[in-house]
Amino acid sequence: MSTSTAQAFNALIERLANRTLQGKVRTVKLAVTGLLMPVAAIPLVALLFVVLPRTQVPLWNFVNLSGSAMAGYSDAVRPGSSSNEIATGNRTALRVHSENLPPEALYWRGTVFNYIDGENWKRRTPPK
């Protein structure tokens, strides 16, 4: 092997070693950053928990701006309070497809309200 070939070979080995070392340094930096980001986020999350208000209406309630009643279950029912608005809606509340059961075998049960306080129907745990 000639001197120039040996020098070229040594230069190639040095370049490969430097690239490998730089790759390891990048990997270590990436790992440290990946581990520190969640740790740094904890104080920010704690600050947001303290600062943001807790309201009855979610902050992202822009979906239902009208405030009209929507079909679904609630914790209580007050007869006559909003049945007209719900009845005139044309949105699908429930759609079921079943190919395995005959129609007479289907049985649906929703929320059962077993207590009335004079105006509102509510769900209570039955006495044992």
C-alpha cells in the first residue's frame, strides 16, 4: 500500500468516526430534549389549571351556540320544559343496524327515572 493510499484510507476512517460521533451526540441531544419537554410542561399545565376558570358551560361551547335542546340523555327530565324544541328537530338521534338478530328480539332500554320531586323526574338508586 502506498503512502498516499494509506493517507486517504486514514482520512476516510477519520471522517467516518467523526460522523458516527456526531450522530451519537445528536441522538443524546434528542433523547435529553425528549425527556425534558414533558418535565418542562408540568409547571405550565399546573399554571393553566389554577388560572383557567371552571364553569358550568365548557369554554368550547361554540358548537351549540343557540342553546336549544338536543336529543340525548340527561340527569333529570322536567315534563313540558323543552319537548317542543326536541320534537321539531330533524337530526338523527340513534341509528342501529343488526343483521344477526330478528326484530322481535331487539330490546332497547334507556335511562329510567324512578323519582319525582313534584316537577322533575330524576334517577335515584333504588332502596335495598
